[in-house]
Amino acid sequence: MPCLHTESLPSLPAEGRYGVTSARRGSQGSRSKSGKKGKNGEKGSRVERNDSEKDQSVITSAGWFFSPLWTPGAKTQRLGFRVGKESEKVKAWLDDHSDSARSYFSRSSRHWVHGCVERAQAAQTLITEPRSRMTILGRRRVSHPPCVPSREHLHPATMDRPRSCLSVHQIEDPVCLDWAGGRSHRSLQSAYFPLSPCMSRSMCLPHSLSSPRPAGQCKRGESCNFMMRLFGGPIRPLQNKNICQILQHLCEITQAQRCCLSMTAVDKTGVKSLGPIFLSDEETVYGYAQAEWDKCIMGYVVSTGRPLNIRDTREDPRFQIELYEREEDRPMCILSVPILNHKKEVIGVVLAVNKSRPGTCVGSFFSEQDEKVLSSHMVLFGLILENSQLCESSEQESKRNQVLLELAQLVSHDYPSVDDMLSKLAAVILPVTQAQFCTVFISDDNSMGPFSKMVHIEHKENDCSVQYSTRDYDSNDISYAYAVHVRNSMEMLNIVNSSAQISKLSQIKTLIGTPLRGKQGDNVIGVCQLVNKVALTETDVFSQADEHLLEDFAVYCALGLQKFNTQQRADKTRAKLAVTKEVLSYQISALQEEIDALEEAVIPSADSFRLLDFSFSDFDMSQIAMTQAVVRMFLDLNLPQEFSIDYKILCQWVLSVQKCYRSNVVYHNWSHALRTAQCMFVMLQTKELKSNFSSLEVLALMIASLCHDLDHRGVNNSYIERSNQPLAQLYGHSSLEHHHYDMCLLILNNPGSQILSSLSLKEYRACVQMIEKNILATDLAIYIEKRAKFFKLAQNNSCLWTDEGHRELLGSMLMTASDICAITKPWPVQKQIAELVATEFYAQGDREKCEFNIQPMEVMDRENSTRLPHMQVAYIDGICSPLYEALASICESCSPLKEGCRRNRKHWQQLADSGENEERIKTKGKTDGEREEAS
């Protein structure tokens, strides 16, 4: 059964919500023409039944046509009357009492129709489902496809989804097409579909026009299959060829000279607009400047959501016939119907122009039947369009995701120049948007104008490559003016120039531009443009999908530019750091004469320097003797022979370390480094430690002890952090110790001072790690954290030399013991060193008072200088004595350190007590003097 049998679908009656119609119903309704009883009555009844079986009655509901046909015979059979003598008698009685029968069947059929309608409406909701769109009332109806819209009243709907067809042309004012300010009486008769506002025939039709004819039939097995193939086949975007075929099919069923179609869109401001107009006689679209009247009509239908049927334009005062020079351009009659989606939103409009009789040139007008035929096709066509648009949106989103992935991968790479980076990014977006070339204007803070340079990337279709060039922008170029506008407005720009606006100076047909935003979002670092879409037709322009891709492209361009600029700054910083290291390497390198002198000198023995005595003092030693003493310690530990250290390199390294200690620092200088290294040397020469530490561990301990205070500034970590010096920003915690370690590495890697160059990679890494841990262990805060574990091992006598963790912990304690070994020296040396430490501390306290306006620590406050003995006693009790006692319990050879510390405590305690006695004497003398004066 074809989708629409036009001869069996007359105008729907006004009564009831769902009409019951008969195609060739007589004036007597369901009565027989004879109206006689008996045989004549029976004959008349049979004649009526035969006629009724030929009549094709139709029940329309929710887009479907139902069978069995609506005739009294079919009605009686449906209600259970059997064919036979009894049924013939019943039918004869029904014919004789037609009024009563008509009333009865009317009531019964109304209930049956309502039930069918409810099931049909439920079935209509499944139209968009691929597996159930052909299901009616629970059955598969292959021969009865959906062809008509729902009977519910259609209201104009606003559209909020972007479409691929966009237009800058706005819809004309729909009020100008409203006939007599409202709808006609005929348009309000049917709730099946809102009919168009048509004038009465006496007012608008000349007598020469023929009466309304039924619309042309769809060809059996072809029209329905054609529409259903589009709807039921694979979902893919509609091509121009498919749309042209559909429009030709609509011309056939409505007998129109031509049909055209336009889909709708919503711009960013929310204004609805018409897209390109497709014609039934060609597979392309024509320009916006042509046929303004049909665009105006389409715009009216889109804005109202109702069909529009103009039967005779010559009688319509809204048309000016003199504007159409050619006869074939003059529209005679027009029928326009909206295309709705499943949400009853207008997504397009179709327009049929000039109906003609088949085989003749005599014109007619589009009837209400034609309107219903066209509307019924538009229901399914709306679903086809919606599926097509969903498929197109899905493909665009998939394409967009692929583009974003490629752009993200490209941005993560490093490029030698900005031009190369932008060309790689543009090579991804140009083929997708089908743009001829891409232009990126780059802003620079140092430039005088809005942009510093312009990168032009052109897509080569032949070899699918891009070619880019960098040049200064031309302020007279129209693209530059567009770029300045985008930069100032910070908004997307989409330009379509007409043929008249294109000249030799500017070949820009279409252009979209968007700003490149910086990190803050409110500053523009450039503008990106896509120019001249490579179009298949003259009206192909950059769509909203292209705009979204350009916005994404702009984001990645901005990220790429910022990454490139950051990379450039990092490269410059690394270059500056390399230059600084080169200058520093030169400054810390010893003079060649000093190196040669130390290399050629005869190094005295350790006994001559008293290097094996814990009471060693360097106060009476020269700078040359101090460097020779360091070389002797390395030689006696057999380190140059063990690790193939060149003797000249060893001499240069020792002199470089000596040079890196600041001479203007009172205590933390080269002398302190020598005393620390000598104490470590003595401990490593003891039998307990010498036999349990490896040669690599001994090398790391000696290097760390000699370099543990390199480039010390005479202040502690607290002052470094409080003054927010670069060292604190660079390291965070233990700033000075980290800096000492970095300086140690700098000297070890300085050409001519690489004493670790003969080590394997594994040995080098292990040695460097041990050096770092040992230098960081000299921070008293770290010592306090670790000492509890060490004291517990010493107390329980559970220190295992084979345990790497225990040896590492012991090495940290040895570093602290060497660093504070001045407290174990003979009393004259200890007292002199304590005064040097106090002098350095008091200098820091004075700076804290002056710079930070704070009260320094008691040990750094110059006003507490008289309390130095008390503070020394507290220092020995809190820091020194517990460490040396635990160390002596593990290594008995280190007991002289414990004894020296104990002796010095007695001296400091005596000074503290004598100081208190003197203070009491002074206080008492002052009190006595005051009493005498008072008496």
C-alpha cells in the first residue's frame, strides 16, 4: 500500500478530534439511494455494500493510515456480524433504520477510534527508534509507513542547536505576510495540521482557474520505499544529490514546477536565520541575493511554524508583478510547509511553486490536500534531516577530537622557531576547515604597534603540505584591519564578502578570526585567521563547526606560543648560568704558579704537622703549610693510589677548595675546614673505623669534611630564610648545607680539579650521594633528628658494621663530631676559637637588629657577651657531651674527644662561677656605696 492514497483522503471534517472520511461518499451518507424495503431494499443494500467495499475510507492518527477501510460493512464485520442470511437480514434492518444504526455505530466507533489513537500515539514515539519505527499497535506494518504528522497543534519553536548551514541573512518581518491580520475560518477547522491562512475562492481565484484537484499520487513501491530507504538506511549526512532527489519527489507528488528547501540555524545572538537554499532542478545552491520573495516566505513559515498557502499571487496585494521581468520568474501559487523535529521545533522549510496540470501548461493552485500530502512527507523528512544532522554533528565532534589530540601532541614538542611550530599546527587545521591559508598575527610587548610580526601559512592541495613565511604586516591590508578589530574586541569574527567587494587588492572571500589569549585570559597575545574556504559552491562559508575548530586551534596556538617563550627564557637562563659557572670556575681556580709550587713541594709527614693528634691546632701554620697538610692526609689514607687520582689534579683541587672559603668570615673559613678534616682523618685512622669503612666511604668522608662549609657567608640558615635570600628560594631548608654541596660538585667537575674522574659511573654516583648526605648532616637540626637513634644503638651496643644503614648513621655522627671538634681542643685553643665564634654570632645579631628590627637569639646578642661561659656550658651539655660519649662507647679510640670536651666544660664552668662571684661583688659594692651615701 503506498504511503498516501490521495484519492481516498478528502478534506477532514471539523467535528471531533479525529475525522472519519469516505472518498466517494454520496449525499445520502450511509443510506442506499433507493431507500426501499424488501427485495429492492436488499438489492440496494448489496449495491451499497459493493460500493462501500470499493470505497477507501481512511482513519488518520498520529502519522499513520489504518485499515480495514471505514465502511458500514467493515464496521459490522468488526463488531462480530457474520456473513450469511442472518447478516443479510441484519444489514437490511440497518438500512431501513439507518438513523438509529448511524447513531449507534458513531458512538461505538468513537470509542474504538480513541483506543486506536492512544496506541498509535504510543507507537509514534518509537518512530525515531531504528528497531521499532515500523511498529503499529504491536504489529509490524511494512506496507503502511509513516507519512503524516501528529494531529497536535504545532507552535513556532526556537532553535538552540547550531547547524552546518549558516547564513548571515536575517529573516524578513513575518508580519508583512500575515493575511488580513489573522487566520481564515478554514484554517481553524482541522486540528490534524494547522492549515494555512487562505482566502476564499471568490476573492482570490479567477473563474478561468480550475477547481482544486487531488494531489498527484506517490508511485507504488517507489515513493514510500524511497523515503524509507533514506530513513531506514545507514545514517549518514545528506548530500546535495539526496536533497535534490527528495525535492524532485516532492515536485512529483504536488505537481509543482519546482521545490526548494532551506534549513534553519541560530546565530550567537539567538536570531534564527535561513541557510543555503537547495533547488529541485540542480544539485547546488544559489546565492542569497536571488529570489528574495521565496526567502521571505520561508522566513515567515519558520517564524510562525505554520504552513502558508498562497493560491494566486496576482490577486495578492503583497506581490508586485512588475518586479518580475520574465514570465517564468513570476510565481502563480505558492505552498510552504515547515519541517519539524521530534520536539516540534522548526529545523527547515520547504517551498513548492506553481502547480500545473499533468501534461498541460494550464495552472492550478495548491489545495488543502496538497498541503496535507506535503506535510505528511515533511514529518518523515524531518526525522531524516534530524538523523542526518545528528550524524553530521557526531562526525564533526569525532573530527574535532582527532584534531585536538593531534594539536596536543604537536604542542608538547620542541621547535627551533615559532614559525615552524605554527606551521605544524596549521597543517592540522587547514585541511579540516578547507581554508586556503592561515595567518597568525603575534603581539610583543616590545613592539610599537599592535603586532610584532605575521606568520602566513598556506595549504598546498597538490602535495598536501604547508608553506609558511614570516614577514612584517602591512597596515593597509584588509586582513590586518580585521586582526586589529579582533584584538580590540576580543571576539570571534566571521566575514563573508560578496563578489562586488572582492578586488585585486583584497582577494578575501571568507574569513574567520579569533584572538589568542594569554595566561590571564584578559590579554591578547595574537590573532589567528582562516581565510578563503575552499568551497564546492559559491555560498559555502565557514560554519560554526569551523569557528569551534578555530577557537580550539587558537587555544593550542596560545599554549604553543607561551611554551615557546618560556622555553626561550629557560634557554637564556641556562646560557646565563653556564656563563656564570664559567666565570666562577675561573675565579675559584688556583693560579698556575700556586699549583706548580704545591706539586713540586716536599710534603712533610703527618707527625711534623701533628695530624694524628686530636689536639691539633692550625693557629701557627701558614696557608702553604695548611694546603700541604691536606695533601698529606690524602696521601696517608692511600686515596690517590686507591682511586688513581693524579697528583697535580689533587693539588689543584685542594687549592680550589681553599680559594672557595671566604677570607672575610671570622670562623667558618679555611682554618675551620682544615680542623674538621684533620679530626675526621684522626678518627678514620683508628683501628675500629679504619677496618670497617670502605675506601670509597673514606674518600667521601674526607671530601665532605673539607668542603662542608664552602662559601659560607658568616650567617646561619635562619638569617638566610628571614632575609629571603636566593639561597632560601632555591633550596627551602638546610639552604647553606645544600649550597656547600653544590659548590663541592662545582669544584669536583671543574676542569683540572676532577679528582673523581677515574671512578666508574657506579662508584661516582655512590660517592656523590655519600658526599651529599655527609655535608647535609652538619646541619644541627638534622643532627638532632638522627641522634636519638644513634644514642640508642650506642647504649645497647647494637651497632652493626655490616649494616649499611648503621654505617651511614655513624658517618653522619662523625661529620658532626668533626664539625664541633673545637670544643675538644686544649683550653687556650678552645677559648680563642670560642671568641671567634662569638664574634661571628654577634655580627649576625647586629644585622638582625638593624635589618629586621628584632631581638636576636641570646647567643647572638652582643649585650649578653658576659654570659658567654654560661652559654658554652649549656652548648656542651646539650650538643657536644652526649655525642662524644656515645661515640666513645662505639669507638674507644675516640675517647680523647670526650675527655677534651669534659675538661673544657670545667674551665667554662669556672668562668661562669667566677663571673657570678664578680657580679655579686660588684652588686654588693654598689649596694654598700649607696648605703653610705644614704647615711
